[in-house]
Amino acid sequence: MNKNTRVLILRNFKRYFSNSKIELNYCSLFELLIFIMLSAKSSDIQVINVTKKLFLYISKPSDVIQLGFKKLKDIIRSVGLFNKKAIFIFKTCRYLIDIYDEKIPMDIDQLLQLPGVGRKTANLFLNIVLKKNFIAVDTHVFRVANRTGFAVGTSVNIVEKKLFRVVPAKFQSRIHTWFGLHGRSFCKSISPKCSSCIINTWCEYFNKIKK
Ligand code: SF4
């Protein structure tokens, strides 16, 4: 895909999604981190419902330790991979207490040291908090980037690097939101809505299947 085509896609995303937001339910950096950690393999609605209850009990890492692992697990039971997520959240809270005096570090390398925090979580967290160009590649971003031919890669790290290379700086902070919304509304994993898709003119997948 060439540079001009990418710009046309980005302009369409901007026009279509400029007033849309991915819903996040949080009041502090700690809550935001927990919200993002719970988001993998779960719908926004599931995470919003779980955090509505969870954040009644916790507002800092030591609250999680006080709550206890079993209760934490019970509260987040309706999100995907809840057992693994409970383990990671518990370990991360201990780490934040021991190393950072309950504060959340604002550096990507330090964030990546937290148990269960990978590049997607760290990038999304910093993108939201610092409003800077961190591109979080989740399953939707990965799928849209590959299917369209916008940034092809076999792993999320490769796609992240390619997106950084090909997306103009002024659009980079919006990529996660636009690709995510597009992946949820049109470019679904099963049965993408190609015929009504807002960028089908430039999509490599669509141009291949319609031949
Ligand atoms: S045309 Fe289809 S495959 Fe291409 S971006 Fe749109 S929904 Fe996805």
C-alpha cells in the first residue's frame, strides 16, 4: 500500500470516527491501568460492568492486597481469562507497593516490568495519559492493519513498528482508537462488513475477494 492510499484511509477514519471514543471507566491512573489490564479478550461492556463493582473496593494497590486474591477473582469472574488476570493484578499491585510506593511509573520500560503488562497495555496507558504517540496494537488494530495491507506483519511488535514508520506523526496518537473502532464496527474478525465498509475502495483484502 502506498503513502497516498494510507492518507486517504486515515482521512476517512478521522471523518467517520472523530466524535467516537472507546469507552473507558476510570477516575485515576491506577484505575486506568487496572481497566486496561482487564480488557484483553473481553468486551468493553464486560469490563465496564466489572470495574463498576471493583472500583467500589479499590482505588490504590494496597486496597487490592487488602481485598484479597479470592474476592478479586470473584469480582472479575465475568471477564475473559479472569484467573490469569487476577494473578497479574495481584502481583502488579505488590510490585507497585514495593518498588513505586503505590504510584504508577510513567516510563514504558518501567511499565513493562509490571507483571502482566505487555506493550499493548503500556502503550495504551501512556497514549491516554500523556496524549503522546504510543501505538497500542491489540487484536483489532492487528487485524485491520494486516487485512487492509496498511501495515502487514506477523506479530504485534512488527505491526507496531510498521505503523510508526508509515503513519504521519499527527495521526499516530489516534491510530489505536480509529483502527479499534473500525475493527469492531466493520472489519470484524468473522464476517467483515466489506460491502458497506468506509474504506473498501482502498482495502487490499476487499479488492482481492471481489475479483
Ligand atoms: S473492506 Fe472488509 S476487510 Fe477491508 S477494511 Fe473494510 S471490512 Fe475490513
